[in-house]
Amino acid sequence: MNRVTKYGRKFKTKKNIKRYMKKNWFTESNRFKHFSYGVLIGLGANDLYCAVYTGAGVAGALEFKDKAYGGKWDWIDWGCTVVGVIVGYGIRYGITKLVR
């Protein structure tokens, strides 16, 4: 049986590779943590300007830490953090508008 090797694993078919990517890309490299903590930053920010700059700074610091300890810079992790910040701020903004 032919097996396709990709992402450090052996798959039976290319269809299995697509399933793996859809299921596991968010759990690789702690992307869920990046997104979750980004949401917390967004919830704590007072305005969008503060949220975006703080989120981008924290995301950059996390990726610099990874690079400094021998890893590599991952733009997807950085993006997950920033998207989490925007989602968190959107939740805060929506709650604030509902209360007022």
C-alpha cells in the first residue's frame, strides 16, 4: 500500500492529509492558547487602538521568545493572537453597547 509522507506523518491517501490539516492546524504550536489569550487581552482593552497595539506587541514578544529559545518565528501564531484580540474587543464592544 502506498503511503504519503507529509507533516512528519504517514498517510494512506491525500484525503487523509486534508482531514488532518482541518482538524489539527489549530492545535499545532499552541495556536489555541495564542487565540485564547488574545481574546483575554481584547476583553481587557478600553478601545480598539489600545487592543490592537497591545495584542500586536504581546504576539511579537511571544514569537520573539520562541525564536530566542531556538524555535522559529511563526506568523500564523502571531496572527492567531491578533485575531483573538480583535474578537475579544468585539465581544467587549458588543456587551458595552448592550448595557448602555
